[in-house]
Amino acid sequence: MTISEFRHVRARIQPHVRLTPVVPCEVPNLFLKLENLQYTHSFKARGAFAHVLELVEKGDKRTVLTASAGNHGQAIARAAAVFKIPCLVVVPTNAPKTKVDGIRSYGAELRLQGPNYDEAEAWTLRQAENTADYAFVSSYNDPLVIQGQGTLGFEILEQVPDVASIVVPIGGGGLIAGTAAVVKQLRPGVRVIGVQAEASAAIYHSLKAGRMVTVPDLPSIADGIAGNIDLSTITFPIIQKYVDDVVLVSEDAIKTAIQELLYREKLLAEGSAAAAYAAVTTGKVTAKGPIVALITGGNIDPSYAKL
């Protein structure tokens, strides 16, 4: 994935996404990239529009099909609604209500399938393989989605030119693969650090093993980065090439981060977004220069924010 490819996608999706701010926070040396202020209140709009725009340009009128923990589903639903394309979003039954409501608000067909993301994705992949009626869009295992998410790398380097480290939550790895690919090709000295929840850390353990592995998927408040992923995902070799390190944070640290972001910074962040903040405030990530933590989304049920 070359810089020219990322630049092409950036120009293509620009009319459909917001340039979100980077703000300093109360923690010294820490800046927050506020993708919770993005359309659908998540960075996922970038990758969703990157792929759906390709379908539109090709005249592909099939129903867009995706599996999601919630945020990608909202983004695909919004993009499909903009271009009046039929859309089916599959989410697990444990998806947060705020994300389920968001998907429905864009007029997409919604299916609740399985108790967790792993089962929802498996069901969706079977549908995609068994019929030609669907245009499947993975939330991470897709070059255009990765390139869309990678547009964040340009923005961070432009907004914080002296950034030393960028902290990125990891689920399927599309966000960190795209962001790291851009940042490392433009500024190799900037460290890109991934963060996962201890309860569900497929990429962390896969990097330790040197190959993709399946891990126990325990419940996590960071639902957006929980679950196992396709063992043949294209994100893994990109992460191996460009990402400097991946760290883990506990459920308690994520819950504390949600509270601190809300009460100290006046920012509503979901668990997966708060994980990046937690990695810095617990000392898992340090740097001599500015650190940018990606606040990837704000789609959290209000009851969780009161923990």
C-alpha cells in the first residue's frame, strides 16, 4: 500500500468525512485525536466510504453486507444511505444499544446474530460465500477499508508535526495497519504503538507467536476491539512490518479511563477509544516528545459512562 494509494483514497473520501481536531489534554505531553466527533461518532466512516464509493463508481448495485461490533455497521449504513444502496448489517446480540440504534437510524436492515462478534462474523462470511447477491465489506480485512482508516495518519502528522508516538486501539487491525503504513512511510522515526484489552487480545498474542492465532474471547467493556479475527487477515503482515509495539490494558484501567475522559476532559469515549488513553496514563506507553492517542469513537451506552 503506497502513499499515492492512500492519498488517492483521502481525496476521494474527503467530501464525506470530517477533519477531526487534535487537542491537548490534562495529562502532560498527551494529545487526543477526536474521532468521536467523526460522522457516526467513529473513525469507521473513513473506511466505509472508501469501499462504498468504489462500489458506486463501478455501478455495483448489490446489497452491501457487513459484520460489525457496531461502529463499522453504522458507518456502512450511513454510506449506503448516502448513495441509496441496500444494506444488511449483522451484529452480535451483545452489541451496545447505542450502536444498534445508530445502525437502524440510517435505514439499514439489521440482523442480530450470535452471542459475540466471532459468531456474527462467521455467519456473515457464510452468507457472502453462498450467494452473489451481496457485496461484502469487512470491517478490517479489506484494502480500501485499511486505506480509508489510514487517512488518519496524514492528519496526525499535519496537526502535530513533532509527534513522537501515536497510540492506536486494535481490534481487527485495519486502523493501525493503515495509520502505521502512512506514518512509517512519511516519518519512520515516529513510533506507532497498538493497544488491546487484556480480555481479548488476538493481535497481541499473534505477534508473540509470529502467526495469527485464536485466543479466548472474554467479555470486555472495549467491545469495539474485542473478538478474534480472520486468521488470513491482510492486516497482520502490515502490522508486523510497521507497528513498533502492542501493549495490553486491564478492564479496570479502561473503565477508569472512560471516567477520566468524561469528567476531566469532558469527552464521551467508548471503551475501545479509552484504551488508548489508558495505555498512556498507566505508563504502558511513554515518550520524550508529544504522544497522540486516537479517541476512536464515542458510541457508548450512557449507563457504562457512569461506572
